[in-house]
Amino acid sequence: MKVTVFGIGYVGLVQAAVLAEVGHDVCCVDVDAQKVENLKNGIIPIYEPGLTPLVKSNYEAGRLQFTTDAKAAVEFGEIQFIAVGTPPDEDGSADLQYVQAVAKTIATYMQSPKIIIDKSTVPVGTGDKVEATIAEVLRGRKSTLEFHVVSNPEFLKEGAAVSDCMRPDRIVIGTESDHVKDVMTELYAPFNRNHDRIIFMDVRSAELTKYAANCMLATKISFMNEMANIAEMVGADIENVRNGIGSDERIGYHFIYPGCGYGGSCFPKDVQALVRTSEQIGYDSQILKAVESVNAKQKTKLFELIKRHFNGDVAGKTVALWGLSFKPKTDDMRESSSRVLMELLWEAGAKVQAFDPEAMEETQRIYGSRADLNLMGTKEAALNGADMLVICTEWQSFRAPDFDTIKQQLAEPVIFDGRNLYDPQRMADRGFSYYAIGRGLSIKQG
Ligand SMILES: NC(=O)c1ccc[n+]([C@@H]2O[C@H](COP(=O)([O-])OP(=O)(O)OC[C@H]3O[C@@H](n4cnc5c(N)ncnc54)[C@H](O)[C@@H]3O)[C@@H](O)[C@H]2O)c1
């Protein structure tokens, strides 16, 4: 099938590559000319496991193409995916300008019937707005071309995006049209062999399903962080509590890890956007607001622990920071907890020596060169002469480090662990002051 994808970001590029891999012909279009040029030269704009070979091989096979020519891209596919960003507006609601711009472009150039699939995360009712936009442009063109607007939210996880798209848990499709159902069933057939993963529903329910999923996951994290804060104050260990509750299969072990807050391009903005949607319809979404405020506070948690350890005197300290991306296996820094921490440290007069396996370039792009930020080539180099080690992201390579080296390199053996990677008692036995999240056993030496 011939498919056009607007927006070559985390969602668009992965979806396009995966569709090409199973044999569809995919044309990717983006307004970012540099990104398109780079992709044509085999330079992949994001780090995502397994993505680079997939993009390169399908580009070389001619099943995947990249362009800035929107007119040609609209002509290309009967199916037109919208996978552009929906960043938060000033008031936190989703900014739909990019989605609507694509809708106008499609309506302006289409010469044959189209199925327009919204893959971006958009508030309930956006399908109607996109439909109205396209209808208006077509009316202006005196065209009676047929079109359908479909909601097909994306559930991929950054860091596992390729495998999530290859083997999706579910494929949610919002449409009332039988013709569209047939086309979508055919499009996704290669991903639907093992068992039927397609769930058809109306457009509004599909749009809300995406927000409900992300808000549920964010709620689990904020809930665990609240439990961790309580555990710390009552002298309990949240890791024991986590094991204790996870064994109840109604709760389960997934996604109940306490930590220094959630980040990324999705949870923060999607929780905010649903809060705003609720406000607009006169509903007070108390749980979502609490999820958001617990998370905002949790992102300052490591800084508070650092201040407490150093009796409020952080100025002039050098902080070795391991992990910059908002989670492992991605270079994405959007809303990352490390950014909140670094900015608080800088404000307090501290210096950061950071290492991340993938997100150093992105950090450089965001913060540029500054005297209080040094990006180091290895995790060991980041320790050199530092006053403390802080861990913000649970990359595999941080899980079993050489503690003797850490101890030798640091001016004082103190670790602030935002992801609960180590055992507090063992750390104490090794002579470290060790602070983690919600562990009553956090220990200050001396
Ligand atoms: N990143 C994720 O993990 C994830 C997961 C599920 C859903 N989503 C949702 O998917 C959408 C896209 O997210 P993303 O992370 O891929 O965004 P992104 O910022 O990585 O990519 C968006 C791309 O769209 C391009 N673009 C903007 N306007 C355009 C236009 N008029 N025509 C063509 N291209 C245009 C941008 O240049 C950019 O390359 C968002 O709504 C997001 O909430 C993201």
C-alpha cells in the first residue's frame, strides 16, 4: 500500500520504517529540510534501538523515501498519516497548529480520495476539527473529493519504539466507516497475525484512550513516589513495599518503580492537556492535578537530598551526574528530571560533570557551552574530582559499577541515586553515604 507520513519524529520515522519493512511504500515528509537531507545521507536524527539499520535498508530498497515536497507527498499515498508534534500551549492544552497545518496541506493538494489518520496525540474533538478544516479548504476549491479522518493513536515507548511498532499490544482505530476499517485492517495485517490486536471504536473514544493510557501510567508513577516519600518518613523501605504490592496480580510489578520523577515528551504534556480539557468542559480532574504536582515536586527531590547532606551549602561543589535522558535507551531530553536537577544546581552555584551513553549531543544542543557544565566521555571521567555522584537515569551500564573506582575518584564517597539502583546496606558497608528514593535505610556516613 502507498502511505504518506507527515512528521519525521520519534513516532513518524519509526512508524514509517516499520511499515516499509513489511512491504508498504512509504513517503515521509517534514518541514525540517536539514532532517530530510540528513536522512537521505543515512544520518538518523534520533537514537532508538534497531532504527538505524531499518531506515537505511528500507531507504536503499526504495520502500522508504524522504522529502520536503508536501504536494508530491500528498499525491503519493491514499493513506496520509499525521504524526507531527502537539506540544503544550501556554496554558498546558495541546497546541494543534501543526496538526491543522498538515490538514490544510492535504486538503490543498489532494487530487483523489484520502484516508487521513491522526497518529499524533490530540485532545478529544480534534478529529472533528481536522475534518472541518479539510472540508472548508475543499469547499474553497469547489472540490467534492471524498475523505475520511481516522484516529489511530500511537502507544510506542521510546527506547523500545521499533519493537513496540513491530509487535504492538493493541492497534486502536477510531472510525465509523466500513471502507476505512477494511483499509486499516489490510494496512496493519502484517502486525496482526498472531492474534487480533485491532480494536475499532469511535473517533472520540480513540482520542481519549491515548490520554487515559498515559495518565494511568503517570498516575502509577506519582502514586509510587508518594508511597516512597511516606516510606522514607516512617522508616520503611519502598523497595520492600514495591515487592509486596506487585505480587498482587491486580496491581502487578510493571511501572511501579519509585524515582526522581517522570519526564519525556508524553506524560507531562498529556496529563496537563487532559487537565485543561477537563477544565474546558467544567470538570475538576483532581487525580490528574495531584499526579502533576506530585511529579513536579519529585523532580526536585534529589536536589533537596543534596542540600540536606551538605547542610545547604552546595555553592562551589562539583557534581558527577550519570544519566541525562528522561529514561534509558533514548537520547530524548524533553522534560527530563536531569534538567530540573542541573538547573537547580547551577542556580545554587554548583558545577556539573555529566555523562550519558546517548544524550550528550542533545544536552549540548539544549544548553550550549557553559562554564558550569562539562560533558565527559565516560562515566568514570565524570567522577574525576567531583564532590558527589548523582544518578538520574537507570542506564544498564550504571547498574553494577566499580565502587572502588567511584570511591577513589570522589572527594567524598556520597551517592544520590534517583533510580534506586543499589542496595543501601551494601553501600553503607562499602563506606558510602547513600541516598535513594523512599528507602528508610538511606545512610550518611560519619
Ligand atoms: N515520542 C513518543 O514517545 C510518542 C509516543 C506516542 C505518541 N506521541 C505523539 O506523537 C506526536 C509526535 O511526537 P514525536 O515525539 O514524534 O514528535 P517530534 O517532535 O519528534 O517530531 C515531529 C516532527 O513533525 C515535523 N513537523 C512539524 N510540522 C510539520 C508539517 N506541517 N509538515 C511536516 N512535518 C512537520 C517536525 O519538524 C518534527 O520533525 C505527538 O503528538 C506525541 O504526543 C509521541
